[in-house]
Amino acid sequence: MAKEFVNSKLQPGKVVVFIKPTCPYCKKTHELLSRLPFKQGSLEFVDITATGDDASKIQDYLQELTGARTVPRVFIGKDCIGGCTDLLNMHQSGQLLTRLKQIGALE
């Protein structure tokens, strides 16, 4: 279930962030990405706590997939770029906008 759920969310041309709403790093990630000019439907925040008892299983699968089970887990297309700190570093270096343009996610 967790594997299918996560894999169904990941698509080329889309940014998907797996979050928990109470997590301060998730909130920071949300703030940063929400300021960027994404095309309609190119940015999705997935609240893993809304899946009921499966949040832990989703985090287990994220660990299997990315090497970490912490949230946020940020995917650009099907590639995990890491968490909040990784996203902030990419943004500061200019790499984030470059990657987002490459996948066609920005207006």
C-alpha cells in the first residue's frame, strides 16, 4: 500500500513533498515552494498523517527509496533531492530554479 501510494504521486514534471503538518521543517519547505511560480498542478504537498495508520509505513518506504525516513521528503520529478536543508541549499545556489525549469514545472 505505502509503495503504491508514494509511487503514484511521483511524476515527471511535478514537485511532490511528503509532509507532516506539525513539522517545522515541513512548514519552512511549504513557505519556500509556495512563493515560486508553479504551473497549476505542478506542486503537491502530501500530508502522510492523513493516510491514517499508514504514515509509519510510508516513512519506511521513503527510507527504502531515499535513504531517509524523515519529512519533508522533496521530489523533483521522480528524483528525491532530500529534505528542507537540501531544498534551501539548492535554492540559495540557484540550482532549484534551474531544475524546476528543466522539468517544466514553472510558469
